[in-house]
Amino acid sequence: MTDAEVRAERAMLAELHGGCSVPVGAFGKAEADVLTLHGQVTSVDGRQQVEASFSGPLGEPEKLGVQVAGLLLDQGAEGILAEVRPTASV
């Protein structure tokens, strides 16, 4: 279960081009055969924040990570991340 949680978190971070210097958070939680991933992108000053959660099959963690990243991008995560990395494209 921990493996699936970490794989979902990493897939979301990869989709957002996140790393240690980017204000992106991910938390995966597996229960039985369902995996839930919570994601968040916050501006450096904390004034802007978007959050998303989604659940899916435990056996498809990467797909779940991409889905949550898409939800975050739909809410404006790209703009927040652009302020942190003006030259990056998400």
C-alpha cells in the first residue's frame, strides 16, 4: 500500500514539474483497494492556494497522480507555479 501511495504522489509531482523548491504538496492514503490522493499548490506568500482530491483503484497510482495534477491545473496551479518558476512551462 505504501508503494502505491508514494507512486501516486510522485506522479502528481512529476506532472506539475514539482520538486523540493516548488510549493506543491501531495498525500496519498490507501484503504483496502482504494487509493485517495490529496494535492495542493500554494503561492510562496500563502495568498493563493488550490487543492484537489480524487480516489481510484489501488492498482493505478500513476493515473491517479495525473488526474489530481489535472484538477489542480484546472484550478489555476499553473499560474501559481509560474510565479515561482517564471521560465518553466507546466
